[in-house]
Amino acid sequence: MDSGAVYRYLKVLAFEETNKLALTDKDVESYLDYVTFLVKLSTGKKTQPSVTQRNSHAEQIVKGFTNYPLEAKQFLCRSQVVFSYLKYVWDNADADERNLATQGILEKGKVSAFEAALVPAFDHVEAMNAWKNVIELPYYYELN
């Protein structure tokens, strides 16, 4: 496959040269979906940010990308894969597993509002790794 084929499907929004990290439109969309999911877990309410809010937060994420800590940049660049996996696991978990996973994630910190500032402030990797302590996750490799 020629490397240009990827750019037909993904738009690179930011690139960090030192570590060769590319933030794509799909990563940002998935990250915003992930944050929406965390807000729902934390508050118990299903809320959807407006299109304006999502666009504003996406813009802030892209603008701040090169200034985020390395771990936050790496997580952002994995967001499409991570959130797809999280959604798969959540959809296939029973009620007890969901409750335990929610408790494990919330021990890492509550996410009570949809904020772009969440990128560097929340330990997303620890939250994801909390899942593996509660649910037998198929095909899971610890994030680091």
C-alpha cells in the first residue's frame, strides 16, 4: 500500500516532529467521544456536547497538541483504537462488569464536564488499565 493512501482517509491535524506523532481527525473525534463517555460514567447522565462545543474543543486540542506532555500526545494519537476497543468491551460486558469497571475508572478521577483541558489533566492510561483489573479483556495489552 502506498503511504499516500492513508491521507485519503485521515486528515493529519497536528504533527509532533520529535516523536513522529501524527494527530488525525479520527483521533480527535474518538477522543471527544471518549470524554463524552467518561462524563456519562462520572455523572450518570447521558449528555452530548453541541457541535459548537465539540468543534471548539477539537480546535483547542489541535492547537495545544505540541505542548502536551508526551503521554497525553501518545494517548491522543491512539484514541481511535482505544475508544473503539473500549466501546467493544463495554457493549459486551454485563451489568456487574460495567459497575466494577466504572468504579475502577472513577477511582482515577471523575470527569464531570466536557473540557478540552482534560487532555493533560486526566490519567487516561491508568483509567484504561483499570479495566483490565475488573474485566477479562480479550486481546488487551497494557498501555504505557
